[in-house]
Amino acid sequence: WGTEWQDEPDATQLELARRLTASADGGRPDIDLIIGTHAHVPQAYEKVNGTWVVYGMGDQIAGAMINYEGVQDPRGNQSSMGRFTFAPPARSGERWTVRKAEFVPQWYDTVTGRAVNL
């Protein structure tokens, strides 16, 4: 899911998010939340078809990250933690909804070996 070291979601991620969040059974969405990872760097959070999509959280814990140019890339030590608070359906057969969406930006300190909330 996603292109490594790319800060923005790629075309495949955008299309897949659109298709997955549009999927429904009996008028009820099949997907309540999409959380993606792989790119090594944080990517956008957004709502698609009324459903939250986290395209990339970055690496929560990583040592010195070397990019495709063979250079240490500090973006590989940046990440985010998504926090989503769900509310149950108002009526039977309806979907759960995200009542609150938050993100906590983080940085992994390779010297201390700890994730630091920013």
C-alpha cells in the first residue's frame, strides 16, 4: 500500500481507497476505517466517501533509515498514531461511526530508542 518514501498517497492508494470506501452491502458501507502503512513516511488522513482513510502512518519504530539514494533520511523516523473513537449504530443494521478522529505526530529518537510525541 503506497510508494516507499513518497509523502503523498499515490494513484493506486487513492483509487483503492475510493473503491473500498464505496463498497456496501444492503446500503451499509462494508468498511468503517482504513489504516495504511508501508511508505516509511507519514501520509495524509482524509475522509473518502464518508469513511476515514489513513494512507500512511510512517514507521513507529525504526533505526537509521536509508532511502533509495543511499542517504540517511530523517523522514523515516517520523510517524503518526491515529486515534479514532467510534460510536455504535443508532439503530440496528446501521453502521458504526467515527465520533472523533485525532492524530498524534511522533518522531523516533534513535539515540534514546524512544518514540517522542510532538
